[in-house]
Amino acid sequence: MRVALAASGVCHSDLSVANGTLPLGAPIVLGHEGAGVIAEIGPEVDGLAVGDHVVLSWVPQCGTCWSCRNGAPHLCTSSAGAGRHLSVDGEPVQQMMGLGTFATETTVPVSAVVRIPSDVPLAQAALVGCAVLTGAGAAMNTAHLEPGGSVAVIGCGGVGLNAVQGARLAGAKTIIAIDVQPEKLLLATRFGATHTIDATQVDPVARVRELMPGRGVDVAIEAIGVQATVDQAVQLARPGGQAVFVGIGGLAVNVSVPALQLIREGKSLTGCYYGSADVRRDVPRLLGHYADGDLLLDELITRRIALDEVNEAMELLQQGVVTRSVIEFASPAGTTGAAPAA
């Protein structure tokens, strides 16, 4: 189907592709966090219509493969590679994560869209397609978090802030936000952090152990993807606790812990892909929290920009001074320079 984009977030993963940390190759249309309006559908599409508002999912979920049928649609295998439908002058062009939302239109499979109510602002809805699902899902789906539990979130960018509010929604009593930017830590308190740690001023591990005497936290969520913070997440989890790894770093970043220590302390080390999300369950659930005032989306948007400002947005993301820049397109009826392939 063809979707006219209304908005696209500029995510750190887009920057990682642009700078080669994630080697996806070129030519490629970046962008994977988008929402818009269905402009055209194929003859076999059921349950959707032209004019429907949709959030795009960069993990198309087919609903029929083993993973989808066994409670792990975020690991869907049948839809791998779906959505590569663009070309320029007859030559194929990749779409990042099968979407390519840095364009006024994109072509995607039906398994990559989730219909949403038409009264949800599309700029905010776009963020649910990546940062919100990934961060909130890390706390609400991936983490083994009990009401009244304790959480430390390392990194308070777009994903980390949503991990903070996901922990709040999951009923955590103690939510510790860790970052090097005071402004992001202040924002984290609005999202639900009960404590903040400026990692430029104190050792986060030592400070967490002061706040949680003798143990550490039930769940440590790593949302940056660099070696130092990956190592910290393992140390922050209490014996019997869980470290959840969300941040996407380079191939040289490793989770390393002696097996004897892991056995003796009984910790769980868990990867989190796309917030372990079932998009058809979680997108409506999260938008319901937004409608009720329990999920903050407006506050995630630092800047609203035009498509030709995306390079500046990438530079600001590299500097770590924005939560989310959101590209807003002039008209959902716009056209893209990359034509659908035959």
C-alpha cells in the first residue's frame, strides 16, 4: 500500500545508518518512525481503506509465522525484508527498516501498518512507531518488573525517556534516570523518574547502590549502546535482577560477564528488540494512555522541522541536545521523488 507521510521522527538509528555504525548500504531512504494517511491500497487488502490514519511499524508482523503465533511478533520472520518497493530511474532503492519515512510518501506491506483513530495528532503518533514502543515496551513487555519494583534507566534520549514512563506505567516505585545532560535528567523527572544521576558528577553504580542499599535495582535498562553503559547495566542489576539491553551500538559493543558470576548472582541478561511489542496490541494501548493523559508524547518533541532541515536535525542528535526532531510534511497528499517499483 502507498502511505502519504504526515510526520517522521528523526531517530538515533537514522544517524547510525548515516555514519556507518549500522552498515545498511546505499542508496537508501532513511527514516523508520512515521505516521500518515493511506493513499492507495492493493486489491487484496482487507480491513483498511484509503484515508485511514496509520502508524508504521518497522517490524512488519505477519500474524502467521511461528514467532507471531507464539507471543513474539516483534521477532516475526515471514515479513523480513518486506517493504522494499522504491526505485529511482529503474534502479532499486533501499527503505530503512522497510519504511523510508524521510519522504513524503512510502510504499509498505499491510503487515507494517496499524490503523489509529483520526483524531490522534500524527506527529505524536509517529513517535509511537519507534521510540515510544521501544522504550516503554522495554519496561512494560521485556522487563520482569513487578508493581512497587525498582528500575534504573541509562540514557534519557527518546527511547530512555519512554523507558522511564513505561516503568511508571508498569507500577515501579523507584525509577532512577541516568544521563550526562542535566536538561534530559530534568525532563526525566516529568516522565516519572523518582531519582536522577548526572554521570559526569558521580559514579552511577556507586550512587545506585547507595539508593538501593546492599543490592542494586530489580531492572536496569540500557538505552545508549556504548560499551561503558552496557557494562554499567550488568553491574546495576541486583542479584536475581535483570539487565535489559535496548541501545543499538556498533558490532564491537559486547555484553561480557564471567559465567561464574552470572551463575552465582542469578542475573538475567535480556536483549530487547522493538520493545518486545505486539504492534496491534501495544499501539492502541499506548495511544489510550496518551488520551487519558498518562503517556507523555507532546513533551518528547523538541523541534518540528521541514524535510530539508533533516541534516541539521542529525547534527543536533549527534550533539545530544534534542529528544526528538519531527519532520512534518506540508501535505499528506505530497509525492516522493522515489517512485514505487513495478
